[in-house]
Amino acid sequence: MAGRPAGRSNRDIGYIQQQRRLDARTPLRARDVVRQGLDGHRWGIARPGRVPWGRVRAALAAVDATNHADVPVGLLSGGEQQRVRVAQAIVADPALLLCDEPLLSLDVSSQQTIAGLVDRRRREHGTAVLFVTHEINPILPYVDRILYLVDGRFRLGTPAEVLTSETLSELYRSPVEVIRRDGLVLVAGLPAPADAHGTRWHDDGLRAEPLVS
Amino acid sequence: MTTLILGSGGAGGVWHALFDFADYGQLLALVRNSIAAGAILGIVGGLVSSLVMMRDLPFAVHGISELSFAGASVALLVGINVVAGSLVGSVLAAVLIGALGARARSRNSVIGVVMPFGLGVGVLALSLYQGRAANKFGLLTGQIVAVDTPQLAWLAGTAVVVVLGLLVIWRPLLFASTDPELAAARGVPVALLSPVFMLLLGLTVAISVQVIGALLVLSVVCTPAAAALRVTASPRAVPLLSMAFGFVSVVGGILLALGSSVPISPYVTTIAFLIYLLCGGIGRWRAARSGRPSSCSRQRRATTRCAAPPPAQATARLSRRAPSRQR
């Protein structure tokens, strides 16, 4: 991964995780959270005046969050916090950005914003992006390839190749309808014949691991 | 200069017991060691408390202090160094709590089980102890004249270890406290930092028990940072303010307690609490002026809206993910 064998940690990889609310009393401002992505792993304390605030400001600007820089991060909304996390993930200039369900529990417009910001990063800096999500539509416009996983089976291909009723029905081993309208995709499980084989969670039909690169 | 008398009769008598500044100069010379100990404790406690608040450990602090009390009582009974006893007790407790409970819920139940046991051992040792009653009481509620020079040296040495240790692990510990997964992905040894911090916390509690007593350790190792968090979110200002608050509460408490016949702890805890109230007021006032919700009201909303769902969500997500792991 990014030129090194896979392991537990790699500083050339940026990582955005599932939205998890930070406590309102967290003694960090948005810019401190972003800064952690740069030097949070270093021992000791930072000497005053040696903190690379310039890079932190640039990362916040890249996600249009300059206004939030001095706000205690616990007071930001979920979408705003996630925006700060994108800045934290890109501040160290990673070669690869791993996004693990970063859209979960965000409202529709925040989902679009976050997806758009990740895409902007990819286009402007050539960062590879691996995006794991159940929410297909917010990222569909930016996806190059999808790796669609169902119960250990998978399909790899462009969205047009993978997101079809035939392919997904085959993957799920039960009837699945893919409905397209105005560029949106709805994957819906049809009432399956009584089949002890499939577990219920397949029916949500939203499991997708699009690979953007 | 003699007593400050307000009111008369019975009230005057109580006042006299609380504040009597006759012969203050001579008293001050006698308790120089205690004031030095108080200053050290206030500063170290303030520094540690900011991390205690960030890592949500106030209950652990209380549990550690009860076991520290047990260690000190047993030491008193068998006639060995009380400081050493309280150190052993609190370090054992800190390591145990750190090792057994990585998650808040299981940690709290471990503490809830271990704490009364420790307190019971302490009470047993004290009731068997035949020496001065003041020694017994002092371990629970603090003592002022008890700090002799070797004890002060112990205390100062421990404090230096704690402060140096914290300075070394400060940044990664802060990172691991806000975002453990991410910190691990960036190469922070998260699994190592937690026990190291618990050890330093245990040392801090042990020296606090010497001065303020086992029951009131939280006023030094929790309240200062809680107050600081009400007025600032800067990661640099919180520990600095917190150290200042700790210093003012402990040293101020000792200075006031000098002119009285009661233990120092009520003075320390009252000053700490007043600082907290003041900071809370300032925080509210500033929030009302800026229009942003105060962290207090926001927290209430956040807990009603978010505190319950995440566990369910997390398990649901885990069970969903399970199949893809088979790849």
C-alpha cells in the first residue's frame, strides 16, 4: 500500500472514518483536529511557533471550512465535523485516501458535499481514493470502478457494468431490480421466494464498494 | 490582627473555628513544607486533570484514590512508610483498571466492584490501628501539618516523574484520546499509551491522597480541568488554566485552613467549586453573546440524539460487514 507492505499503520495513507460525534467538551478547535493529522503521532509537545499552521489553513480551505477553524470541534454539526475530518485526512498530503463509510448518518446535502470534496482532492492532487459505502448515489458521479461485494462474492467493473438488475440478481442470488432515473440509481430487492439460504441483510441492496482511482 | 467576627454568639463561634488568623505569621513558617506540597500537587493535578476529563476518567480517579487509601491504611497499621503504601495501592488500582477495562462501560463496572473492596480493606486496617486518630482521619480528608521533609522529597520526585512522562506522551495521547482508530492508523502506539497514562495517573492520585485525602482527590484531579473546559477549547490553554486553578485551590485552601481547626479539604474543595461556578458562568455568558449554543446545551442535545443510537448502529454495522470479511 502506497509503496510499503500492508500493515497496521502507514502515514502516506489518509483515512476518513465513519462519522462519530465528538463530545461537545472536546478541548480541540477544528484547526487542532486537522493539525493532529499532521503531527499528532509525534512524541513530546509542539514548541510554540513551530506548529505548521500554514498547511492546516490550506487543508481547511480545501474543504471550504476556513470559517470553522477556531470553533470548538464539539460544537460543529455532524456534517461540519466530517468536513474537518476530510481536512485532517488530506493535510499530510497522502498518496491514497481510504474512506470507510464517511457518509453514514449525514444528511443528503452533507453527503454530496463530502463526496464532492473527496473528488476535488482526487482531481487536483492525483490522490487515489478507495471509498467504502452503502450510499451509492452521492458518489456515483465520481466513481471510476465499483467493487460490489455480496457475501464474499464480488463484481468489479464500471458502474454501468455492475449496477444492472442481471448482475446484482446474480450476485445476491435473488431477484434484484436496479432502477435508474435522472442519473440516480435505486437498488431494490424484490420479495424473494422463501429461501433459507439468504440472510435478511442482503435485501437492503445498498451494499457497494465502489473503487475510485 | 485577630479574628474576623461577623454576627455574634453561636455563629461567631463557628466563624471562629473556620477563620482565625491569630499568630498567622508563626503558623506559616511551620507549614512551609505543606504549602510547597500543595503547590506541587495543584500544578500536577491540574495538568493531569485535563487528560482525565478528555479521557472521561473521573470515576477511575475516584476508584484509584480509594485503593490508594487502602494501601496507606495498611501501611499505617503494619508500621511501614504510608506514602509507599498509598503509592502501591494506587498504582495497583490504576494498572488493574487500565488492563481490565478498555471500554468505558466495563471499566466503570470494574471500578464499581473494586472501589468498595479497597475502602473496606482501608477501614479494617484503620480500625485495627492503635495509634493517633488524627493519622486515620487525615488519610480520608487530608492533613496539613503532616508533610515532613522526606515526604516532601518523595512527593516532589513523583511529581517530576509524572510531569516529564506526560510531556513525552502528550501529543500522541491527545490524538489517541480523540480518535483512537485514526491515531493507530498514523502509527501511534495506542495500546501502550493507555496503561502508561494510567500509571502516571496512579502516581498523581497517590500524592494527592497525602495532601487532600482519599475522599476529595477529584477536586484536584478533575475539577480544575472541568472548569477550564467551560471557558476555552484551546488544547494549550486548557492544561495551563487547569494548572493555575489547581494551584490556587490547593495553596489557597491550605492558607485559609491555617487559621482554623478543621481539615484543609473543605477549603480546597470550596475554592475549586467556586472557580468552576465562575467559569461556568463565564462560559454561559459568552455563549449567549456569540449566539452559538453553549457546549452545555449542545451536549444535552447530543446525548439525547446520539448517545443511545451508536451502540446499536455499531453492532448492526458489524454484523453487516461480517460476510465481506470472508473474502
